[in-house]
Amino acid sequence: MNQPDRPFPWLGLITLATAIFVCVTSEFLPTGLLPQIAADLDVTEAQVGLLITIFAGTVVVTTAPLAALTRRFDRKHLVIVVLILFALANVAAALAPSYAWLVAARVLGGVSHGLFWAVVGAYAGYLVPKHQIARAVAVTSAGGTTAFVLGVPAGTALGTAVGWRASFFVIAGVVAVLLLMIVKFLPAVDHRQTLATGEIALPARRDATFPGVLFICLLVLIVVGGQNIFYTYIAPFLIGSAGFAEESVGALLFVYGGAGAVGLVLAGVVGSRYPRGGLYVMLLVVIGAVLVIGSSAGIPVVVIVCLVIWGAAFGGIPALLQTRLLHTASPRVRDVGAALLTTAFNIGIGGGAAIGGALFDVIPVPSLAFVQAGVIALGVVLLVVADGRRAAASRGAAAREREVEVLPEYTSEIPVPPQTGSIPRQRPSGR
């Protein structure tokens, strides 16, 4: 059966989405439990916020080398090994007697998380033909969105009710169940590219699509970094600046995540038809929403409305960026591109959390929203410039092709004796 004729692999993609749900929930769980973890381990909330940075920093350092070392390994088996390590990391976090122990557990989680994304980031592209990539990415990205809709809010509510350690124990248990789903429902894929006869394998950096991949990774770094300058410290903002009760933070994060699910559906709808326009609109809406939140912290109704708008707009952005990368990258650099995309996401996550932590005690918390808006606006400017240059290059190439088509075939006016066995060349009529 040819790949375009295969049925859409719903079970496999939903299994990947579930794995992404667990990993993203664990990565961002400290965001909703900053006060509880800080009080239990006798550290500041800014130090707990740095757990996001430490996790992401580990991903940045280890993802590309581990992806290179494991490029010949079976993808499905690698996912299973990585999830086992991830379960152990969450158990270690739940048992942490000190901040240093918790940091070590987050480092182990970051190692497994980075390799997981290097594999899973490109997995959907191997399961479906190119014209279905946007749809497949929307399905798998639902795992990340559901983590914000359900995972982080539920973990926050559980941690608030019975202690933050229980949340990490629950994640480890979910991973154990997930491993059975992976074995049963996730199809194996062949990720290796066969060279044509006489073709020489080239390093990724010499692939014609590699510069486009690098630009998308830069854009991800800027956009995700801007997002996490403010979002990492959303709990202190909601409690201290917006005046909400601590018990309501989980519900508000649920609202934010639910709106993100709507944004993801929109990304799936427009991803194939208007990928560039949809990305521009969502980025601009995020900028507007956080600007209003930052300037209206004392008005709870406005904060809730803009939280919904912010969540809906940002919910589709990662899927649109991942789709853009998979369309840009040639099959030979798809795994490398996925590893670099993971690295860029986590530099953005960790860098944004670190910048927010540095500013946390220096400027009012609502002002972090203004910083986020400025950084994402920079990303929009770069995107406009890059798309403009790409459009100009495409127009120039098309014009050159038209010129070649209309030029008559050149023939010398000087007669040249034909070689033995050749046929004399005829001049075009009218010459």
C-alpha cells in the first residue's frame, strides 16, 4: 500500500500525544506549585522558578549530542527507554529531601525529555505523507495543549490539596501505563534515508534547507523565550498582583489551557491553508492580550478575559512552528531539525524563566507582561523580514525561469563540421 493510501494513523498519533502530555505536564508542574515547593524546601519562589531553567538548560546541552549518538537506534525502542528514565526522574523529584536533590532530579528529567523530543518531534512526519503533516502535528500537539488544560492545573490542584510531591508520584504512575500504550499502539518507523546510487552523504549543514531550519529555530527561541518571561511567574502574578486566592490558581490555569485547546484546533484548520497568515495573527493577538493583562492587573474580569485570549492565541503557535519546520526541512535533516527545534524551545523556556527570575525582584510582576510583549514583537519583525526576503527570492527565480523560456536556442553562425556519426544541427527557422 502506498503511503498516500494508508489510513490516517490515529492510534499511533494519539499515543504520541499522550506521551507529550505527560512530559509537558512534568516540565511545567513547578510553575503552578511555586509557593508550596518554596515553603517545603525553604527556598525562594524565584529559586523554584529556576527549576524550569535547569530542566530546560539540561535539554539544551544534551539533546543534540544524544540525538547524534542514537540516530541509528530504532525510534520506538528509544521512546520506551526514554520514558523509563523519565519515570525514574519524577519519582526522584517526589522523594527529594532538599533543593539540591530536586535539582538533580530535574537534570535527569531534562536529559530524558530532550532525547524524547528529538525522537518524537519528527515521528509524526514519518507516519504520514507530507500533505497530512499539519493535521498529524495538530493531533500530537494536542498532548502539549492538554497538559496545560488538564495536566498542570490538575497537578497544581493535587499539590495544593495533598502536597506537591504527590503530583510527581502521579506522573510517574501515568508513565508506567503509557509504556504499555507505546508497546501496543505506536507503529515502528524507518527513519533512515537511503542514498541513491553514486550519491554522497552530506553533513546536515550543507543541506539546502538547513538555513531555513535554523531560522525557524531562532524564531522559536525568541517567541518561547518571551512567553516564559511572564508565564513562568503567572502564579505569583495571579495571587499577588491580580488578587486571586491561591486555591483558584489551578482553575485559572485550567481556563488558560482550555483556551489553548481551542487555539490548537484553529491551528489544525488553518495550518494547511494559511500557515503563515495564521502564525502572524496568533503572535499579534498574544502581544495584545498580555499588554492588556499587564496594564489591568487590578481588574480581575479583564485579567480572566485576556487570559483566555492569550491561551487561545498561544495554543496554536507551537504547532504552526513545528509544521513550518517539517515542511521546510528535507527528509535527511528532519531528525536534526527536530533536535534543534527541541533545543530552541528549551533555550526559550529556560532563558525566559531565567530573565523573568532576574527581573522578578527588580520590577513589578505585571511589568513582566510588557517585557514578554516586546520580545515576541521582535520575533514578528524578524518573521516579516525573512518572509519578505523569501518572497523576493521566489519572484526573482520565477523571472529568471521566464527569461530562459523565451530566449531562442543559440546557434553559432560559423559552420562547424559534424563529427563522425553525428547529425548536423539545424538552425531555428527564421534565422
